[in-house]
Amino acid sequence: MPALDEFKNKGLLRRLRHGVGRAVADFGLIEEGDRIAVAVSGGKDSYTLLLLLEELRRRAPVSFEIVAVNIDSGYPGYRTDVIERFLRENGFTYRMVPTEHFTLIQEKRRPGSSYCSICARFKRGALYTAAQELGCNKLALGHHQDDFIETLLLNQFFVGSLKSMAASMLADNGETVVIRPLVYLPEEDIIRFSREAALPVVCCCCPVCGTADLQRKRMKRLLKEVEKDIPHVKNSLLKAISNVHPRHLLDRRLQVAPPAPCTSVPPGGTDGQQG
């Protein structure tokens, strides 16, 4: 499976490989000697990310390593055994990280607040720690094109911020570079690939597993409606994130101060005439 040599839908595979290769080239995501921790949750996105990075590793002109990392948040029923079997049988180097996140979330989560946000914070911290322990300078996450676009809209609609995600950014720990190589891949292609490759997708088994964030669901529905009239809207929105014109925004921190008036005195006096 890592080589994907027997995957029948060659056109889909070419599209996925091209999208990842384009992201790597556009944003300089992978360099010679990189050791990359790949977050593998057991979902369609993380499996796809892992397999495509392995394809790239085998074919790329630069040498780099990948290590699959799974964070077990401790939710009852989470099938880490399925994930580990997939990694082992397909020859990946990997690290399984058990945690007590579920217990901590139960203790610290405010009533009515989201499971996902606090879980994500705990999981991200565990991923940074694992990456450092494994000697990885980069951490690859499986956010795809739709995630970027939906996050952009969510921040505009509900937060009042013109912000999405970065394809590459230095993490808060100041050491690990977070990369998102699936930025150009639409979710529908990943879903199709996951099904046709029969990937062993597992649920995280958190109390809200399978229930998408309500606001994100609204963004998905909105995009589907707009796509009926503007088929290329997602590509246009993704392009907008990388085509920013600060002069035409209202953030005062982006304003350029006007040039100071000239205060020099011309030769011969202030009226410009010779004395």
C-alpha cells in the first residue's frame, strides 16, 4: 500500500500526487535532510497524507524521513490497534502515544463548551512533544483545501478576523515547523481515495465523534449552495488567501505612513531666489 502501485484509479492518484507536489514546491514544505512527524489519527485525511508523503519520499530528488505519530486521547473504544496494524504491516516507522487527555478534558472542560477545541489543544501539545523526542524538525498535519476555506469563512462570519491557516508555520514551541501538504486537495478527492484504497478509517470515539461542528456544517452547506452558480468558488477563495492586498483592508496596523513633507530649504533662501 505505501507505494500505491496497485491503486487502480491512476487519474485520481496523479491528481493527489500533483497537488501535494505543487504545495511542497510553492511553500517550500520539505527540504533535504528533513525528518517529518506525520500526525495519524486514523481518519481519511491523515492516512491519505501519510501515503502521499511516502510516495513523494520514494520519488523526490531530496532525501527526507517520515515517522507516523498517533496520539491516543484515551477515549473508550478508540481502535489504536487498527491504526498500529496498518502502520506495522505497511512498513512505516511509527510511535503510538497513549495519554490521559479524556480524563483531563472531563475535569477542565467548561459546561457547554466544545470538546473539539480543548482536545485539539492537548493533542497538538502531545504532537509537538513527540516530534521533538523523535528528532523531527517538522510536523505534517492533514488539513485539506476545504479546511482552509471553511476556516477562512468561519473567522470572517463569527470572529471578525481575516484569517485561515498557513501551509507552513513555526509552532508556538519555537522549534517545530508545522506543514500542511494537502492544502490544494479537495475533500471530495480524499474521500474517494480513502474508499477506493479501502483505508481502515477509525473514529476517535470522543463523545461528539461523527458530529461536525455546527458552524462548520453551515459553511459546508453555504459552499455547496454557492458552487451551484459558481463552480470554481473554492479555488477562488483559496487563491484569495495567497493574494492579499493590505492597502485595501481596514487593519490600521497594515497602513503605511504617508511620506513626511519636505522640510529642506532650497539654495538661496526660502523663496528660492538668490540673495
